[in-house]
Amino acid sequence: MTENVTIREARAHLAEVVDRAESGEVTVLTRKGRRVAALVPIEVLDALDEAADELAAREAERHRDDPTVGMAELLADLFEGDGKHSGSKAGDVA
């Protein structure tokens, strides 16, 4: 079950909100009626982190054989490439 509580209520009853998370419940924190954060069981956070890591690994694997770009070429493209930057050259010192 998900419960919405104001930040003020969560602050006043923090131990209870943490106990609910520990028992598997999600608490959504609101500010001025708008959802701004959630207190979730640590297993949920761990699962999200693992999923994000897996997605990043899959994306990296997809690009494994792509050509690489050296730092000098990258900087040259950034500062000289499209003219949208500050106009400084890669060797300029601000």
C-alpha cells in the first residue's frame, strides 16, 4: 500500500514512516499537495540501482565496436566544431 503524507507529517512521525518502509510499504512525501519524494524499502532502491546498472551495461555493449574518439579530437569538436560555443579555441586559457 502507498500512503501520501506531507513532509511536515513525515518529519513529526519519521520513525513510523521508516518502520513502514522497513515492512515493505512505500510512503510518498508531498509538498503543497505535490508529490516530491518517496520513502521506499531498501530492497526497492537496490532493485532500481541494479536495473540502472544493467541498462547501462547493455547500452555500453551495444556500442562496444563503435569507433572511439580521442580527447584532443573531442575537445577540438567541442570548441571549434559548430560555432555555438564561446569562441575560444582548445588551447586558449580563460
